[in-house]
Amino acid sequence: MAATTTPPDAGAVPPEAIIERFDRVERIAHWLNASLFGVVMLTGSILYIGQLSVLFGNREIVRTLHVYCGLAIPVAFLIAYSPRWGRALRRDFARINRWSQDDKRWFRTLGRDRNVRLGKFNAGQKLNAAFVVAAALVMVGTGSIMKWFEPFPVDVRTGATFVHDWFAFFIWISVLGHIWFAFADSEALRGMWRGTVTARWAKAHRPRWYEETTGDHGDLTE
Amino acid sequence: MDGTPVGRRVFFGILGVGAVGVLWGAKAQDWLEKAVAPLVAKDGTGLSAFLPIGRFRIYTVTGDLPSKSHSEYSLKVGGLVDSPFTLTYEALRALPPTKMTKDFQCVTGWRVHEVKWQGVLLGDLLDRAGVKARAKAIRFKSFDGTYTESLTLSQARRKDVIVAYQMEGGDISAEHGGPVRLYVAPMYGYKSIKWLDTIELTDQVEPGYWEHYGYDVDGWVGRSNGRDDNAT
């Protein structure tokens, strides 16, 4: 990796230095959301898969848990997004929205192009984030139609069930992928757990973000 | 911040897909069922059962899956009748069978097309017990110990209401309410009580389990619960 071959005089930041990646609000929001997603995905599976329904029974309780944890997902998000606490989160959302030329190249080559210089997030993370936020809203909307169905015509109820089922399928894929990649890179996972990464990691994996945060423009062997 | 706002486009794109799906999902589902059902039927892995296409959802209201073997099972017919009786599973199977192929429609929206059912006409069992004059309705109980249902006497005597012991050409599995369940063809699924073991004639309709949670007692498909599905 580039960072390990960087000569010692290249920059003022030692490779073992600690850089903040996610602030406390972001981490609390992330793990709160992760827990809620966990509950909603598991209870959803119990409601949906016959063998699990049969195993767990208690349909009323499972359904109540599913509905109210689902409704809590945007609430947790709104709290984190409030003007008072959510500065870092809003900034990251702006980052996730914008794709640079490097992001596009990274996406086209699925990360294999070593000349790509990334910012704080790679294009996969950006795509996943945009998908999950929108999909969560779609789930809250269609789930609400399923729960409070009286005012809706039958075709809309059937449509909502249809969308809810299929979106659940894709959310499962997205979340499992997210967890897979987190465990594949323990330092990235630590970034969300303790909030910090080493300068070495940042320089190697997210060079543009590293420069932006540390102001260190030292030579990077490419 | 520079760069293309791909994130925003993906976000609104997904919201759009969701909205279109809600509006057109019912049609898409019909189409999918016709297109994919033949493939699903040939799927040996069973994985396709997880796809949201033409499938039963298994509902139980108690903590576990009620189950009884054929030899443990018995059906009681009693209440306001002249001669109450109890049938073993074998005795029920020995009665003249009624077969029908009809849809199963759930009040929450899903529908399974053209399910093959076989059982004994409920009306035949009532005749055998001899219904007393002051009996007006029937109360059904499940051996799950919790679920109950009801029908009026005239509903119960319809030719498309059976005490079913076969589904899709085989024994009814425990998940689907076996060994014996009710199948009330013209009504929503919650009327077709699973794990049926007691049929009791009563002098008035006593609302069943889901009816205490607001479902209509007369659960006609397409004419109750604020729905307008095609009749089954």
C-alpha cells in the first residue's frame, strides 16, 4: 500500500496518528438505526416466511414490534439531522450526494483502478446510502398503507404489499453487503465503532479525505 | 461541493420506483404470477417459495404451531343438535367427498389462485347431527386453543363450504391448518378456520377471533372489510 512506503519526511502527520472519521452523533445515529433495522428485518422475516411464522407464532406481538420499530427509523434519523447536532452528518450527506470523476471511474472498474483517489466515501458506499435512505422511506410509506389500510383502494393496498415485499428483498441484500464489507476491513469498522481511523488507513484508502482533514499534502507514491 | 449529484438522482429514482410500484403493483403482480408461476412449479429447490409471488402466508395466533396426527385427531359436532357426535379422521375421510378448485383470498390482499380443495360438505355434517329449531348459527373452535370463527346457518349450508382434509392433492399440512380445516370459499381467509376440532350450533352468531379486532363477521370476498376483490 502506498502509505507504508511513504518516506518519513513526507508529511507532518505520523502514520499512526488518529483521525476522527465519524462524530458521536453520527455513530449514535448509525448504531440506533442498525438496531432498528435489525429488529425490523428479523420481525419482517418472521411475518413473511411461513416456516418462521410457525416457529415464532405470536403474530400480534411480532407485527406490533415490526410496525413501531419501522416507524422509529425516520425519527432516529431526524433527531440526528437536527440543526443542533447533525453538522457532521449533513456534511457527509453532501459528500454522498456528489460523485467526482474518480468516483465514476471507481464505480466503472469496481474499485480495481488503483489510480483513483477517493474522498471520504467510495462510490459503492454512496450508492448504497442513497438507496437505503430512499428504500427506508418507501418501506415506511408502503408499510403505513398496509397498517392503516381503510382509506386506500384495494389495488393500492395490493401494490403497497407488492412494493414492501420486493423492497425488503433488496434491502436485505444491501444490508448484508454492507455488513460483509465492514467486516472485510476492520479499520473501517472501527471508524464507525470508535469514530477514529489511523492516518495510514486514511491516506491509503481515502487520500482526498485525508488531505482535506489533515491539510497534509505530502507526497503520495501512486 | 463539486461533482454530479448522483446520490440525489438515485434517491428520487428509488422513491419513484416505489410510487409506481404502489400504483401498478397489483397489475404487475397478476402479470408476474402468470409469467412466473409455471417456472415456480418446476423449481426443485423450493427457494422460489420466498418470492412474493402467488404464495400463502402462514398465520398463527398462538405461540407455536398446533399439530395433531391423524390418529390423535377428532372432530366434535355438538351444541344445539339432536344427536351430537365425534368423528375420527378416518371416519371423516369415509364420508362422501366434495372437491372444488377455488381461489384463497386474504383480507390483507394476497390471493392464491386455483387451489384444489377436498373435504366434506359442512351441511352434510349438520344434517347428520340434526339441527334444533332454535339454532341460528355455528361456532367453530380450533385446537390451537384460541382461534374461533362463526357462520350463520344459511351460510354454513352453502355448497361451497367444506370441512377440508385435502389441499392441492395431498393431506393438509400443519402450516395450512391440517389435518382438518374449514374452507369457506366465498369469504376471506380468516373465516376458514385452521386446525378445526369443534363445531357447535348456537342460538346466535358469536364473533370470532379476528372479528374482535375489527374484521367483518360476514366476510364475503369483495363485499366486506371495505374491499372490492373479485369473488372467489
